[in-house]
Amino acid sequence: MAEAINPRDSADDVVLLRTQVTYEAEMLGGLLDEEGIPYRVQREIAGNVQLPLSHGGLTPGQGYVLLVPRLGLARAQAVLAALPPASAGFSGPDADQERSDSDRVHRRGKIVAGVIVSLLLIWLVVGLAGVIHSFFFQ
């Protein structure tokens, strides 16, 4: 049986993860919460000075840290280790549908861009023809 973790004892918190993306820390924290492991997300600046999240926006040299109680560190590391690698990509039952939707949107974007470029080229040719006509035939 795991030892009880006191979520209020922040003096004994250790860093589980450092990231530049706040939602990444919050999503991983949500997974820890589902496993009953308390966590905190704090901003961190160079030199490991940790600030509460309520201070302004993220500036260069700042990131986020995911903190867990020392007693829950091993369990928290096991939760993160069980996650698939980020490079694995989406492989759920709708993966093929996701790809075909993405391909369709990509093709539509190419078609729209082609139409816009064609209209601009037509406008340019007509304008150039007008300039040449006025230059040589007046």
C-alpha cells in the first residue's frame, strides 16, 4: 500500500517535469490527479526561482515546472513513463479519418491559393498590356 501524501506540504515538493508549454504541464498534472497524486504547476525563471502562476505572462528564460510531493515522485514518474512517446502520433480508431480530413483541407488550401495567384497574374498581365499599349500607341 502506498504511503499517504499530504498535498499541503509544499516544502517537500520535487520537480517532476520542466516545460515551456503551460497546457502540457496542466494536462500531465491532470493525469497525476486521476491517479490520486497531488501536483502543482509553477512558473520558473533562470536560476530556478519559482513564481506563482498569477504573475503576468511568460518572458524569455521562463518556463513551467510540474511539482509533486517527494513521497509521490516514484508513482508520478511511473505515470509519465507509461505515456506513449510524442513522436508516436495519433493512432486511434479515427486516425485514417483525421489524415483524410487533413489532406482534404490541405488540397482545398492549395486550390484557393492557386485561384488567388491566377487572378493576380491576370490582373498583372492586363495592367502590363495597358501600359505597353499606352506607351507604344499614343
